[in-house]
Amino acid sequence: MPHAAYVVEPQLIFVDRLKQVLGIAGYEVIGTSSHLDLSGIAAAHAELVFLDLDFLHDDALAAVASIHSLLERTAICVYTQRRGNGLGSTLIEAGARCALSKEATEAEIVGALKAVLVGETYVDRRVDRLRFGSVPTLTSNERSASDA
């Protein structure tokens, strides 16, 4: 039986692909939102919140902490282009169980989400590294999903 997931993804073009990837990892997406809708997330009773941090107008750490304080038993997986020295660990301290780079492959995403299912935490090393120079508008994974 699949585990319930809620996806916060402002770019609706990516929601169907995320549903497929989460399905491979053992999750069924039972709700989606294009913005941080705490009441919608709470009402869904999902076991996982998959959160795209890059387009939130809220502070990323505050968003994670808000979800965690509202739903302590719900696993939070953040998906981001953001990088910084220790960012992944900081997100985990705020309440996330998983911090993924948008450069992660499908296999890496599935592996991380399966680890979360068994109570582990996962920090993508790319999230913890500093990035110098400009940040691309779309990652290669996003470009391929939008071309599909």
C-alpha cells in the first residue's frame, strides 16, 4: 500500500513528473499546492511533504520549521537549487528529513525517499556545497521534464 504524500510545487508543469517519481519510491500523491498552504497540508494527513523551496516567498527554514511544528510525525523532503555550507544540515535541524538537490537523478530521489520511509535522514552533498557563479533558471532535470 503506498504512503501518502503532499507536494508543494509552484511550477505545475513538474507536478505530474514528481507524482511519477514519488510513486516509484512508494508514495501516492494525495494533495498538491503551488504555495505553502499549511492548512491544506494538515488536512491531507500525508506521511510526506515534498517541498520545492526555490519558489517560496517565505523563508525556507521558517517554512520547514512551520510544517514540522504543525505535523511532527510528517516527514519533510525539501528539493532545491540552493546551496550553502551546511545548508542541508540546517534544513534537517529545522525539521526536514531529506534535503535534495534539483540536480539529483531519479534514482537518487527514489533512494532518498525510500530512506525516509524507514526513518532515515538524507542530505544530498550538493546542497551542502557552496555554489559560485550564476544559478541556472532550470536544472537539467527540470528542462527534460518540461520537454516531455
